Amino acid sequence: MADSSDQGAVVSNKQVIFRNFISGFPKESDMFVATGPVKLKLPEGSRGVLLKNLYLSCDPYMRILMTPKNEGSGEVFAPYAPGSPVSGFGVAKVLDSGHPDFKKGDIVWGITKWEEYSVISAPEILFKIQHTDVPLSYYTGILALPGLTAYAGFYELCSPKKGEYVYVSAAAGAVGQLVGQFAKLMGCYVVGSAGSKEKVDLLKSKFRFDEAFNYKEEHDLDAALKRYFPEGIDIYFENVGGKMLDAVLLNMRDHGRIAVCGMISQYNAEKPEGVCNLMNVVYKRVRMQGFNVFDHFQQYAKFLETVIPYIKEGKIAYVEDIAEGLESGASALVGLFNGRNIGKQVVVVARE
């Protein structure tokens, strides 16, 4: 419960503020750093928690929240409020709690704000971290939403079998790097695409993909996929959309499966690209399914039981791109959309 032994110090609280709704690609100037006061104590009777934020996650979905919600868009989160702090997933330490599930000193992950200290009035969106013998920053990625997304999307939606042909787009990102490694552990043949030579090399050397290619160097994506999948694709883990999806549809095998995780190529487009080859879903009896990781939270404990041993035994590699300080937050987030990051993009607010 909240400690009533003192009134709590008032300290400065650095924040990353969202300036206003945008169209097209986000810019660093769409956010700014400001400082305001915060009391390091909850008010009497509060059921919330006071957090000291440690690590913040940069995720592609955050671009969607920079636009007013459109009717029928089906987004999980409400858009950001202009003039308020950016919010997203992060790792934090509990400084004060009025909620029975959390106590001072607990380490948690979940939805927080881009600031040094946050008061969370609905702590049901937080998960207490039990396994602290792995880097805490992993709870922005491999052991949080990206990891669970890769796990549920691949194993639940794709129903993989040993020896199948698997293609992963945006394969060097937080989700893609894990999907490819899960597929390799299943005994599948795995190819990934990314947007630089450095990322392609990473896919083959560190993540043990069978093959990888730089999509920016391919003038004909259909021909590129035929080169790597002469017998076609059984499973496509979709992170990109647009022209890539259109080319994949031409190369799917009969009864193939496509898990639609995201379409980062479309998030900044004022007019989304059309997809022309959808009749291949009919011809080849392809199952193509979108999913939302929030529908799979009941699998989180099982997911940890599977993945933490993989990490400790060195069966899964994981790469983070670390940006130091809230001042670097806007640059780190914007960098997702021009491919600047290598691995999971994390912003460090404080290490303790």
C-alpha cells in the first residue's frame, strides 16, 4: 500500500511530449522534451502505482497513434493527445503503490509514459517481472510484446511443420528476428529480407537464417522470391505489406499460411497501396489471418517457460539497438521508419 510516513519529495520530471497529429513520415520535431514537477508519492487512497521508468520500447504501431483514429480502423490504442507525453511499452521500478498486486521495489513491464516518472492509475496493464536473471531491457522486446507476438503468430497461426519453407519480412526487427529463429528450431528452411547489407549479414550469421536478401536491391520481388523459394513458400510472416505482400502471393504453395502481423510499408502512406494478387489465396487455398497479440496474453506464462531456457542455453540470439536518454527518444522512434535501427530499438531512461 502507499506509504504515508512522509509527504514525498517533489522532483523534476523530464518528458517527451507529442506536439500534434501528423501525416506522412514522422519527424523528430513532432515531439519535444519538456520538464515538469512530480511528487514522488501517491495521494492518500490511490489505487495506482508510481513508477520510475528504466527502459522504453520503440514500436512501429506508435506511428498509427500519431493520427486521429479513423472510423473502422480497429486500432487497439487511442491516439496520442497533442501536448501530452508519448506512451508505449516499457520497463519500470515501482516507487510507491496503492494497488495490492504491486509493492515498492517491484520491477514491472507494461504500458507507461515517455518520462522519468509516471503515475499509472490502472496498473492492470502492468506485469510484474519474476525472472530478473536476464537483462531487464529484454522486457521491452523478446520477453514482452514482440516476443509474444512472434511466438503466438508463428506457432498458433502458422501451424509450422518440420521441413517447411518459411519467409519473414522485416526479419531483422524485434519480431522478425525471433520468428526466423523459432522456425529454425522447428527444422524449417528460413529466408528473411531486410533493408541493408549489415542487417542481411546479421540474419545469416547471428540469427542463423538459411538465406537473406536486401529488398532495396531487388527490382523484381517476384523474381527474388522465386530465386530463394523455387518450390514456393509454405509460411509467410507478414510485417511489411504493399508490393512485398503482392509478390509473396504469387509464390505461396498450396495450403500455405500467412500470419499478418503488421504492414510497416503502409503506415506513413497517405493512400495505401492496393494488392493485386489476392486470387492466389483462392487458387492455392491459402489461409491468411491477421492477429492481435492482446488476444494471446493467456499464453504469456507458457511463452516464458519456452523462451527463457532458449535464451539461457544460447538457442536464441537477440539484438538490441540502445539509445541513451529521453532526449534521444524522438530520434530513435523516427529511425524505425527509415530502417536506421538494427535489432530491437530501446530507449534507456535509467539503468537503476
